[in-house]
Amino acid sequence: MSKRKVRQSLGRILRSIAVFAAGAGLCAALFLLADRSEAENGLKTLFSGMISEEGLRKTLLHWPLLTLTGLSAGVSRRAKRFDIGLPGQFMMGVLFAMAGALSASLPWWACLGFAAIGGALWSGIAGLVKQRTRTGEAVCGAALNLIALYLAQWLWDTVFSGLDGNASLMGSALPALQFANGFSVSAGLPIALLFCLAAWIVARFTVFGYEMLASGDSPKAAKRVGMAVKRNLKLTVCLSGALSGLAGGVCLLSGILEPSLPVIVHQVGFTGMAVALLSFCHPLGTAITAFAAAGVYTGTQALPPDYAQEAAGILLAATLLGCAVLYGKKRKHQRN
């Protein structure tokens, strides 16, 4: 690796750390405004909740979800698309995995396959509508998000409520990896990390990874040199949706699906976009930033009710805004 690339990589890491530190400073200001005398205790509780044994268990449980959704957003951004429909694809992954587990009692690996198919189909619908009708990508994604959310909520409350959900989901649950002192990790974590590694290898060393970037960055030039631009973009759309759907399947089969579906969609679906931007859409960096985001949410849950429970959302929103500014400045510098 050349010295220039090393400097660029280090610069990205330092910029991400700086943006995250700025968000943490905003959280500190929030605690000071709420209760100046207890601000120090609030911050200690927030960060100690991330590194405690129970907090670490919750962080490792949510880490694969944010990793896969961040990876999905990063794949989409590599083709110069912003997949606003990611939460809907995540929800369809939950729905397809639920159908496989509760209706057919399929094993966990088959349920994850169904979840990936559900996410890919939902993403493909958005791409098809955009291509055929020239409808804006944001409009398609937002509409499909609402449809997926309310459809899944309705099926959860009606069709699947009459089934023996706990027994069926336990039969299809992801296996746990046991470590010393009774510490266990869901198999969803190594699955997510393997997908990050595979995405980096594909993007860095394969022809398809290069063509995917070229097709999104300059489709006319890519078409002139013989690349199948439409095929590459369609594959990118389906791959992005499959990763989001896979995250939904891991969420369901890990047993962490919230009773209120909008809660988990908000925490995972939209946070995945922030994770991708914070890592500048690098597959390996996505795993690191996803761990940090999962730790922030875990630490917020450890706060007493007197403190602002929106601290995690404010921290990640400020981080997202900072990364968007840095990404825009980078693009402007490249054009000049």
C-alpha cells in the first residue's frame, strides 16, 4: 500500500473520531442543560453502561444488526445511490424469516435465506418503480417503508398471533457461541463480520466491485467501455436489499425483536445509514462504527429515567450530519 493511501486511510479514521467526539460533546451539553449538578454522573453512567458485562452482552447482540444494515447502505452508496428504503427492506426480512419460522418451522439458515430474499425483492420493487415511472428514489423508499412496516405489524397481530410463536422461533433460533465463564455470543455476529470481509474482498479485488463503482460514478463512460451498467446497478440494488433483509432475519432469530416494531426499525434501519456514512462506506470500517453505535444505544438504556433517553439519537444524528458534511466536502474537492 502506498504512503498516499495510508495517509488517506488515517485521515478518514481521524475525521470519523473527530465527528464522533463532537457528537459526544453535544450529549455532554445536553446533560448540562438538563441538570448541571448530575451531568457528570449521567455521562459516567452512559459510558460505563457500554463496558459493563451486561452492557457488553447487549452491544454484541445489536452489533451484527447495525453491521449488516450499515453494509447495505455502504453497498448502495458505492453505486452512488442513497437507499432510503433500507428500513422497509429490514422489515420485510423480519416478515419473511417469521413466515419461515412460524409457518414451516424451517432451520435458522433457511430462515436467513428467506429473509435475504424478502429484502432483495422489496429493494427490487423500488428499483423497478423508479425505472419504469421515473419516480424519485426518496418517494419510492419512503412509501415502501410505510407499507412494509404496517404490513408486518398487521401480520404480527393477526396471522402469526394464533401460532405458537415462542416454540417455533426457539426451534429456528440462531445458535450461540459459548465462551469461558458462561459468556455467549449469537451466531449472527460472525455471520455479519464474514459478510463485511466478503464485501471488502469483492469491492477491492474483483471485476464486479470495480464495475459497480464505475457504473454508479460515471455510467456513460462505463457503458462506452463495454460494461453492463444496467445489470450492475440491478445487482447492486438487490444485494443491498438482501443485506438489509438478512439483518432483519438475524434480529428476529436472535430474539431481540421489540414488541413495538417501529422502535426496532428506527433504531436499526435508519442508524445503519449513519453507520455507513461514519465509516465512509468502507466495509471493514462499517464493522467498527457499528460496534460504537451499538455501544451508544446500550449505554443510553442504562441511564436512569431522569436523564434524557434521546441522548443516543442526538449523538448519532449529530454524527450523521458531520459525516454528511465531510463526505460533501470530499466530493467537492474531487470534482475540483
